[in-house]
Amino acid sequence: MAVISYIEAVTQALKEEMERDENVFVMGEDVGKRGGVFQATKGLYDEFGEKRVIDTPLAESAIVGVGIGAAMYGLRPVAEMQFADFMLPATNQIISEAAKTRYRSNNDWSVPLTIRAPYGGGVHGGLYHSQSMEAIFANVPGLKIVMPSTPYDVKGLLKASIRDNDPVIFFEHKRAYRLIKGEVPDEEYVLPIGKADVKRDGDDVTVITYGLAVHFALQAAEKLAGEGISTQILDLRTVYPLDKEAIIAAAQKTGKVLLVTEDTKEGSVISEVAAIIAENCLFDLDAPVKRLAAPDAPAMPFAAPLEKTFLLNPEKLEQAIRDLAEF
Amino acid sequence: MAVISYIEAVTQALKEEMERDENVFVMGEDVGKRGGVFQATKGLYDEFGEKRVIDTPLAESAIVGVGIGAAMYGLRPVAEMQFADFMLPATNQIISEAAKTRYRSNNDWSVPLTIRAPYGGGVHGGLYHSQSMEAIFANVPGLKIVMPSTPYDVKGLLKASIRDNDPVIFFEHKRAYRLIKGEVPDEEYVLPIGKADVKRDGDDVTVITYGLAVHFALQAAEKLAGEGISTQILDLRTVYPLDKEAIIAAAQKTGKVLLVTEDTKEGSVISEVAAIIAENCLFDLDAPVKRLAAPDAPAMPFAAPLEKTFLLNPEKLEQAIRDLAEF
Amino acid sequence: MENRHHALGFSDQDVLKMYDIMLTARRVDERLWLLNRAGKIPFVVSCQGQEAAQVGAAFALNREKDYVAPYYRDYGFVLAWGMTVREMMLNNFARGEDPNSAGRQMPGHFGYKKLRMLSHSSPVTTQNPHAVGVALAAKLKGDDIVSFVTFGEGSANQGDFHEAANFAGVHKLPVIFMCENNHYAISVGLKHQLSCDYVSDRAKGYGMFGKTFDGNDPLAAYLAVKEAADRAHRGEGPSLLEANCYRLTPHTSDDNDMTYRTKAEVEEAKKHDGVLTFAAYLRELGVLTPEREKEMEERIRKEIDEATDYAEKAPFADPMTVLRYVYEEKD
Amino acid sequence: MENRHHALGFSDQDVLKMYDIMLTARRVDERLWLLNRAGKIPFVVSCQGQEAAQVGAAFALNREKDYVAPYYRDYGFVLAWGMTVREMMLNNFARGEDPNSAGRQMPGHFGYKKLRMLSHSSPVTTQNPHAVGVALAAKLKGDDIVSFVTFGEGSANQGDFHEAANFAGVHKLPVIFMCENNHYAISVGLKHQLSCDYVSDRAKGYGMFGKTFDGNDPLAAYLAVKEAADRAHRGEGPSLLEANCYRLTPHTSDDNDMTYRTKAEVEEAKKHDGVLTFAAYLRELGVLTPEREKEMEERIRKEIDEATDYAEKAPFADPMTVLRYVYEEKD
Ligand SMILES: Cc1ncc(C[n+]2csc(CCOP(=O)(O)OP(=O)(O)O)c2C)c(N)n1
Ligand SMILES: Cc1ncc(C[n+]2csc(CCOP(=O)(O)OP(=O)(O)O)c2C)c(N)n1
Ligand SMILES: [Mg+2]
Ligand SMILES: [Mg+2]
């Protein structure tokens, strides 16, 4: 098993899928010669040429809309949104078109499109290069939203997304790109979309989260283990539609649940997790469900100390887990 | 007190605010001579002329974006989205711009813009003239989302929205336009944004909902009263940011809560209501929180029997309340 | 009168077929309004006034290979493209057998994979980038096809129009954008929609071929679309065409057009109605004889009667199907 | 050499002031890169290569009344508009005293109500409809002003560009759209962004006045913007102007431009750098003497030194302010 970074997992998945299936192609702003502003598509232009690694005009609605058309024709486009924050001009194409084409055509047409988008804070990106956008889309039947936390999950789930016959939004945490490294098998593998994953087993408190916060939770859990607090960590991986069974099982196991998101709190995807627990686990709970999230303010400021205040960190998780354990 | 329809309440509020403040103006598709496709702006063109009742090109992003500019100049635009379903091309202007201008300018600039949008099903509108769009926006700090159920609330809250110094999305239930009638005072009044309202008092089961479903709940409650089941009904009125205090109080009062939305279930605004209850009322509940919503499918079909299957109705609410009461 | 169709390489048989389809579209449309007024179908959206442009366009394309993304008024186009009158009636009655959406969508929201017809939705102009995507994909695969898309002049003011046109221009894709300018976007007339003289004035900004033609003349439509298609096949990229038409009916059965235009204006436009003027042309040349005309009208009426009857009796989809096809269903 | 500025009604003093601001913008920009490389500020976005167009444009507007929506490269413009070097440095150090956003936004995201400068965000082109809204509002109130907005040529491909331009055209609003065409949208060159020869080719599609000018020449910029402003005041509606410039630096401090263009290309462009060519013009005419030049450079350096010093020492906003100004705060 090789140890690679989160962004290398993205690049490898793209490369391998393009080698495997000539119908897969990549399009977006600066994905060509430049290899993407984060270098996620690095090397693809050289290997596959400008026909399959397409620099588009600066127009997100067209990137998604053209991707939809190409997907209806039978290809498997992977459209990059340069930053998740900038996918909003494409909202109509995503929600009205990509998500509804199969349904509205009574299964006649389908849209096997993958939309990749770097999201998340902690990179001095200011208000518009730091946001979590999943909640905007996590109420749209017909879409799948994948948000992996490790290189292993990135690679296996991006491949699954590309092979999926329905539109998938694949959010990549941009702070994790180079920060997070991990093992991936040498042989090819694909992971199932829609399945959460227990990243750590434990008996006292359950943390349910996704993305970079999974790593914060792992660090906090490690620390708390020394204090005798045993933490279970469920990584949602797919935030829409949610893996209800796994959520219910994880909540029931410890009876104390901390839900964590980097997004602002009200209306976030962990609200739905809380609702599922409230509907299904009332008599299994030993403490009220707790949510840890960003403040309900538009987005994190650019100035470093303000950004820091806005962001999650392992200490905030540690404290919240401890509080629950002591409840 | 006069009895007027839901849509008349819209028209009256617009007219009175335009008479009161010359900075208020109306813009949108077909709002002029045609008086709007639903006739919500009927008569305004004749009274205020084409300068203050502006037919725009067919371009929602411009309607909102131009509205933002006019609001920054100091006016109070009321922008109509012809159907809520068609506000998606304006998502970027709503979320990135209107909602964030005050915050990003550190309180230097503000956007006193009202966006009106008819939403909701039951009018044979098919997939794209029937949707509930609030969940897409109900996670965006800086926005307020108002969804009134009665002519009284419509009038008082639309006036409040127009006078508000921040952007407000004002969703009007299009099936309620002519179906729902109610009393409004002859004298001028304004209602507070952000406050839920108890529409019926009761001790056994609490229903928390908004929009047309409030009326379904009232009908169901009336019927169940005959069976000795006493139902409390909380009308959220503002679905973002939510009135947490009122929600907690309503849940605590009966210990049995039914949450109802016409929207599809996963990721809807009632998920956030469930989360608030899960965080705050664990020890007050006598039954798990229940949610009643549309199926997790893209939107309601056009064909009458399929539309009916998709929609809520008083009978579905009645059954759900009874089940909870008997829990 | 000059014989214009022979000059274009059309036989008399060809133009009779063209007229036949235009007339069928018109008669279907008229029937839909009757059915609506009789309470049998809840909604009508009309093609009246745009048939000539639609049918002429279809004749200029390869109906075995090309991909099309017609919009909700394109009854004439989809008929010429292979949709049957029965299928149209099933669509308007929203029955389970409707091949476009099984009654899920409103009438006129076409989509038929068998015919390489993309699925259309209600938010306007979203189909434009789709058509560009089809062309991009075909280019990538080396398939020599044309991708054809239509939309109204009001819709030409949506951002998606611009983004799609520019994308097609940059990649020199074989796309034909045909704007059916019927002078109204619901109640809003040209003056409040557009500030240019012609929608096709926008072609230059996308480095593409642009042309406005008489939308009441199917031969003008044919000529323009043929020129655009030839350019596309030669690798000369996309075209922006504009059919100058007029919407003869209210916007839909929910509209009252007398709140924003006059009867006199509509009456004047009716004088130029392509169905009438093309018939006059064919009569003048002796191509459309009274006997042929009678045969045609009777055959069409019979076809519409039967289709209506069939559709009215056909069942709705099972209500429980509302849960189906949200995602792919594996076996 | 011909004296072009007298012909335009400018005194020598005027053009020296113009040059002074261009040079200040350039020197500020250069300092920012040094500060970035020294690890003192995390991010730079540059105006280099666009100062001439920016400053020339500002001189053609009414700096007491007009409304402006400059984009992130407009250091030359905002300086000419009244923002101080100190304020710019506070902005780049993201300090609490920054009048643009108190450090909430990235540098170059301008906004200053006192100067009638709209608040700018990162998603490109959203400012275009805002500028149109300002013009609409002014027209409604009967205020005789011009609304001026800038954006890159890549951004001219966003839907918002189109929708805003058409809206302004239909309502004949006093808006000036000035595209600063610097030949790149990050790594993507003109050929992959646009299929027209000039961005101003799009003007016709919005029924507006269009003109492309030499973006390295502040007098050409002045002339074009003046013409557009005069038209706007006369009620002749909006204009689409295009400044033909070149981006002399990488896109931002996060970019490596050598992955997509050559040093030779950049060196060639530097020969046409407006700061150098305008200086040469002024020297040739004897307006810019060696003494004046020395005085200018020294004064500017001192001003930048002091501003840097001030900004570096200034505090960040209190971290708890992240919760403030989400909504209006009523006392
Ligand atoms: C994005 C969007 N906004 C609004 C509507 C409502 N609407 C339906 S048709 C129409 C007018 C369309 O005018 P045009 O494009 O000229 O086409 P026409 O109906 O005249 O053929 C409008 C405003 C819509 N369908 N989609
Ligand atoms: C909607 C949106 N998409 C993507 C980006 C990322 N981005 C920032 S600047 C830029 C290129 C802009 O090019 P251009 O408009 O030519 O302006 P320039 O930077 O060259 O002055 C891109 C793609 C963005 N800011 N907004
Ligand atoms: Mg039209
Ligand atoms: Mg550029």
C-alpha cells in the first residue's frame, strides 16, 4: 500500500478512470495546461490531450449544462468547479436539470455527470473561498453528494461517482488536499456511495461528522482515550441521501451523540442527522443530541484571527465530547 | 375587519407600502400591464406607472442583481420571481450577494430587498410549477425567509419584509392565493419577522408547520377534537432563522410533536426544527418526533392522480396526529 | 408566382408533406384548445404562428442522426421529427403511455431518446447548454452530427443563452441555435425584452454565423437551417438563427392576452400566418389542389379524432410510480 | 511628438496628476509582492498592466457624484477615486481599520460607501447587475449620475454579464461597462475564452454603444469613458467599452504563470506597459522633468512606507466581531 495525499487520490482516480473508459473526460476552468488551480488535474492534459481535458470559458452554468448534454449523449464528464463557492451560478443546471432528468423523462434519459468542487476553510480564503456548500443541495432528490475524508475514501468514491449513472456532487476539502495523507491499495478498488463508515470504534460517545472534521474527531478521540473516554466516530462520507441505518446504529450504540460540521449550524446536513436520530432513537439516548458547527454568520473572514475563531479545531471537538461524556 | 383572500393581502400590502414610501417599487416578469401571472400586482401599474412597476426582461439573475443595486442606492425594491421554481438562476445573486453584503462590507452597505416568489403544489403545475424551494436557502445567514399561511399574516409580514433593512425571501403559497380567505384589520399593522405563531391551542399533540399545511392541520385538529384529541398548532411563519423559543415551548407543552412540510423530507426546514427539539427537549418528549412530508422524489408530477399521491392533505395529517396521540 | 421550392431541390411531393405536417400541427393545436375549454385537459401551450419555421427547420436536418432539443411550442417540429399525433395526445392527456414523461411533466415538455430528442424542462433556456454538450460529445467521439436547439426571444436574455453560445463559439461546435421570435414573452413585448433590432445581432459576439429569416415561410426556414447545418458539417461552427414569427394565441390556456395586446394587432398578424400563406403559395402553383386539400383535412381530422379517443381512454401511470426513477434502479 | 492632452482639455498639471496616480498604483502593487514574498501578507492580486485604463477612466467620471463598482484589479481606479494608500495597505494587511471590509474580505475586494463605491465580492461579474440597479434607481429618483462597472474579459462570459447588459440596454440606463481585457483568465487565454474579435462586438446585441481602446493609454481610456459618460448624461443609454491591456504579473500570488505562458511573451508586453509609455510621452513633451520624477518617486515611496508601517502595526478586528453585522443591529 502506498501513502498518498488527499489531492493525489483525486488525480489518481481521474487518471485511472480516464485510462479505463474513453468516455470519461474532464472539463473546467484552468484544468488544462495549468493542471487546475490546486493541481488536481496535474498531468492529465499531457497524457490525454486537450480533447479530453478541456479548459472552458469562465461560466459555471455552461460547464455544468454542457456536461449534462455530453452525459446525455453517453459520455461521463467530470466537471470541475474551481471553488465550491463558485458553483452557485450553476445551481439551476444542477437542481432543475441534472437532478431531475431521469425522473422527468420517466427513466428515458439519464445524466452520469460528476461535479467536483473544492470546499472548506482554513486556507486564508476569506468569505468566498472557504465555504461549505452542501446544505444548499442536500435536499434535492436525484442528486448524490459525496464528501470524503481520507485519500482511501477519495479515490474509491471518486471512481464510484464517475461510474455512477446519476449526477454526483463530489466535494473535496481543500485544506485536506495536502494536509491529509493516507494509505491506498495498489490494486484497483471502488467504494459504495451512500454508505457511512465507522472510522473509530468506541462506547461512551458517538461523533458523527464528515470531511476534515473527521480528522479533528480522531485527534480528539485519541487524546480523550487517555482520560478513559471511549469515542466512536462515524464518517458520513455521503451526506445526501444519508445512510440512515448507520446513523441509527451509531447513535444507539453509545446513547450520546455529537454531530459536527464545519458549515454554519442552522439548516446544515447535521440537522437532518439530528432529525433521523430524533425520529428513531428517542429511547436509546442518554443525553440530548449536541451539534458543533460554525456560527450562523455568512462565511469565515479573511483576517487570520477571525478565520480561526470561525473554524472548528480538535480542541473544540475534544471539549464537546468530554462534556457529553460527563453528561 | 374585512375578509380578503391571500392574494388580495399581497396586493394590498404592496399598494399600501408603495403609497407610504416612494422608494418602494416593484419589478419582475409580467408584473406591469398584465398585473402578474397570478394578478398579485393587479392595479399597481395603473396607479403607480411604469417607472415603479417595472416589466423586466426574462432574466431572474438580473432581476435580483438589479434589485440589489437599487437597494444599495437606497430604494426598497420588491422583486417578483414568477414561480419559486424559477428563482434558481438567481441563486448566486441571492446567496453570494444579497445575503452577504452587509457582512462583507462590515455594515457599510446593506440590501433592503424583498424577493416575492409563489411556491407550492396542488395547482396542476407539474414538476416545475409546484416546488417548495425554501430548504435551498434556509441555511444562508444574512437571509430571512418568510412563509405566511393566512391573509392576516401575509399582509403584516409582507409589509415588514419591505420595511426590513435586510434581504427577505417572501414565499407565497400559490394554491392558497384564492383558496384561503381571512380577516384583516382596517387599520394599518405590521407583524414581526422571526416570530412563530400558535394558531390553535391544545394539550395532546403539537403540530409544527407553515404555509398551506397550517390549514390542513387546522382542519385535522377540528376533526380530532371530536374524538377528544386536543391539538396545538404552531405556525412557523418565518422558516429562517427559526423561532427557537417558540418551537421549544410548543414541543414541551405536549411532549408529542408532528412536524409537517409540503417539501420533500430529507434536508427540509422541519429537519432543523427536529434538531432544535432533539437538542433542547429530550426529557420533555413522550414520543419520538414525527415528520410528515412529501416523498424524496424530485417534484410532483403533472398527471392528477400522481400529483395527489405526492401532496399532503388534511387526512394525512389527521392520521399522523392520531397515531401520535395514541403513542 | 415563382416556384421557389424546385429551386431548393424540393419536389411537389416534398412541399406537400411539409404543408401536411404544418397543418397537422395547427389542427392538433386547435383541438387542444377545444379539449381544454371542454374541461378535458387542464393546460395548453400553443404552436400557432410558429409552425412554418419549425417544420422548415426539421426538413433541413438529418432526421436519422441529428440531436434536437425543441422547446415547448415546437409541435410542428416534433411532428416532423417523428412524434406521432397519438403520442402528442397522450402527452396532453398526461397518460402513462406518453413517451415524453409518462405524464410527469406538463404538456409540450418534449423528450424522446428514441428520436434523439433531449428531455426539456420548464425553466427556460436550460436546454441551450445541453445542446452544446451534445455537440461537444459528438465532436469528441468523431460523430458527424448537428445539434439543434430552439427557444423564445424572451429566453434569449437568460444567462444560459449567452454562456452556451459562447462555449459553442469557442469550441466551434456543430450547434444550431434557432430563436423563435414570436414578439412576446407572455405579456412582455419586444421593446421591453431586447434592445437590439434582431436577436441574430448577437451572433457576432460569439464569433458565429447569424441570420434572421421570415418565420412564416417554411422555405426560408429550410434555407437558413440548411446553411447553418452545412456550415456545421464543414467544421465552421455554430449558428444563431432567428425566425421572425408571431404568437397567434394567448401564451397558454392560463393567459388572457387581451390584457396586454389588441385584437387588431393579432388580426393583422393572422394575415401573415404561415399555414395560410404557404397554402396559398401551393394553391397558386397548382400543387395543392382542392381534392388534395380535402383529403388532407379529412385524414388529419381522423387521425386526431382517433388519437384523442385513444389518449382519453388510456390510463394514467400508477400513482405509486411517483417514487420511481429518482435514481437508477438496478434490476 | 504631438501634445494629445491639451487637445483633450487637460493641463500639464492634470496629466502629471494622472501619471502620479498610475505610478502610485504601480509602486503599491510592487510593494505588495515584496510584502507577500517576505511573508507579511498572505495574498496579492495585481493591477500591473491595467493602471492606464483605470486611471484614465476615473478622470472621465464625476468623482463627486458618480457610482462605481470596481473589480479586484482596480488599484489604479480606486486610488484615483479617493481611496488612500494607507487604506489600501490596511486592506492588504486585513486590519480592522480597513474601510472596505475590516479585513473580512480578501484584498482587492473594494467597497466604500463614502466614496459611492459598491461592495465587491469574489464570484466574478455579480457586480454588473448591481451597477445596473444603481442606474435604474438613480433614473427613478431623477438623479443625473453615471454608474460605472469594470470586469475582466473572462468574466464577460458569465451569464450575469449578458443579463445586466441587456437590462441596461432595454431601460436605456446610464451605465458604463468597462471590460479590462488583460488577455488571460488565470491560465486561459483569449482563444479559449472568447470567439469574437473584440468584447465590444457584443455591444450591438444589447443595442448599445461599443468601443475598444488601447488600455495602455490613459488618454484613450479617458476619451472612451468620456464619450460613454456624455452619452449616458444625454439619455442615450449604456456603453460597453473594452480596454485592451495585458496582465504583467501572475494572476495572483498563488499563481505560477510560467505553466501556461512564456517569459518572452510577458517581456514583449512590458514594452507597451502604460506606466512606461505614458512617462515617455510626458518626458518627451518636457512635462515630466527629471526633478519632478525624482520628487514623485520619493514622495510615493515615503507614502507607501508610512502606510505599510501604519497598517502593519494596526490591530486586526476583534475576533468576536465574526458574529456581527449578519443582520441589521438595532441599537
Ligand atoms: C427561468 C424561467 N423564468 C420564468 C419562466 C416563466 N415563463 C414561462 S414561458 C415565459 C415566457 C417565454 O417567452 P419566450 O422565451 O419569448 O418564449 P415564448 O413563450 O414566447 O415562445 C415565462 C416568463 C420560466 N419558464 N422559466
Ligand atoms: C464565478 C467565479 N468562478 C470562478 C472564479 C475563480 N476566478 C477568479 S479570477 C478568475 C479569472 C478571471 O478572469 P478575468 O475575468 O479575465 O479577470 P482578470 O483576473 O484577468 O482580470 C477566476 C476563474 C471566480 N472568482 N468566480
Ligand atoms: Mg416569445
Ligand atoms: Mg482577464
